[in-house]
Amino acid sequence: MITDKVCNRIQKQKGVFLTLGQLRELISSPDYKEFCAIVAQLQECGLLRPVGSARDNNGMIPPLRLKYRILRPTEDYSDALEEIKQLSPELNISDYLKKPDLYLKQLRSIAS
């Protein structure tokens, strides 16, 4: 039931959280039961996680939380970290070790 279009819309959101209303707009399902099933699938696949206590729900049956956190996949920087450690000892690599994405970004700008 989850389409790639819905997943892409959620991933492109700039914030960390989505309210139930925002989620309803993104999914645009007229049937509440279908909407609940899609939200449950999004939670199972690891794209959303409910936030707040179980009492913070919409009051409908089945209940849905009022706020959800968007879970973004983490990148693996292990290869970049090994490459950074191989750099000349004369260089100060502490910032690169803290932010390997910065190293990769600057490496791409030098290469192009």
C-alpha cells in the first residue's frame, strides 16, 4: 500500500517531525482505516516513529499519535574515516574526523 511517492515526500520534508495533519496531507487517503494502515506500514518499515505519550492521540479508533519523527537513514563513513587517518600527519585532521561528510564534500570539490 505504501508507494514510493509517499516515502519520497516524507523523506524530502525539511523538519524532523510531522504532525498528524501534515501526514494526512502527504498521504492524501480519504479513508481513515486505509490511512491508519499506511501509517502503520511506515512505522514498520522504519520511516516514522511516534513521538509523545500514548495519551497524545487523535481520539479516533484506531488511535494515531499526534506527532511523528522522520527517521532518516544514517550514512556509513567508515571508509572515509580510514582515508582521513591516512592523510599526512602534518595536517590537522580533527575536524575531518568529527565531520567526515565535510571531508567528502571538499574532496569532491577538489576533484571536479
